[in-house]
Amino acid sequence: MNKNIKFIIIILFSLFVFFVFYKGLEKPKNYLPEKNLNKIETSLVFKNLNDQKEILLGDLITNNSFSIINIWASWCLPCRDEHAYLLKLRNINKIDIIGINYKDKKSNAIEFLSDLGNPYHEVLVDLDGTKSIELGAIGVPETYLINNKILVKKYIGPLDDAKFKEIINLIKNEKN
């Protein structure tokens, strides 16, 4: 009789744990910040990579034109993969590309840009990563396409052929 009670308790506890985990699976897994995701935070102040002067992000994002913000790091292998696409975007569309160097050493960031080319009109530094998080970043690389200070599209992960073509199409469609 005592064994039956232990068995029943174990079965009931197991069922309870199963249902708790099962209910947890039904909840959405959206880890993005709950702020307004169509506006970019323009009041953030960054330091420039080269001269350490403070720059307001909003001053770099121009009205009536497209801008791209790319969060990258020299230690990030996918950032190396997407770098060629950023160089193409700068050359093809003549749009401002703002780079935010994320949790990186200055010397490594400068070497990265020297080796691969610099697609950025301005390179900002985010040493502790907090400002990138305020922008809504959840990792590197991330790319934001902005038009008139409004977020058009956010790309999580490295740019590839499909994302590159989508950016080109979005820019063409907005300009027409």
C-alpha cells in the first residue's frame, strides 16, 4: 500500500511538471524590447572611433534620405562575411552608412577596417554595448535601414544576397 502511494505521488508530480512545461511552450518567445519599434532612438550620444569626439546619433541620420546603421565588431565572424555587402551599398546607392563598433578594442576595429575597407561614413564606439541595446540590438551584426529618421527594416544577423537585394528594392521603391 505504501508503494502505491509513492507511485501515485510520483505520477502526479510528473504530470504537474509536464503541464507546467507544456504551458510554457505556448507563450510567445519575443525577446525584443517592447518600445516603439518603428522609430530609431536618435538621442544617443556616441564617441567617434578615431578622435573620441562625442556625436549625437540624430545628427548623423539625415532627413529626406536613407541611412543605414550597422552594429559590428572585429571579433564577429559573421560581420566579416557581411562586410562586402556594406561596401557595395555605399558604392551603389550613395547612402550614409553609420557603423557602431560593439564591445571591441579600438586597435582591432581600426585594423579590421584597414584590412577589409571602410564602408562607413562615421564609425561610432559602444564599448559596453548598452547603447546598442537601447537601439534594440540583440547581438551582432545587426543592420537598420532608416528613411526620414523612421526605421524601415531591421536585419538581425549578417547581410546576405537576399537581404542586400531587399535593401536595394526598398530604397528604389521609396525613391519612386
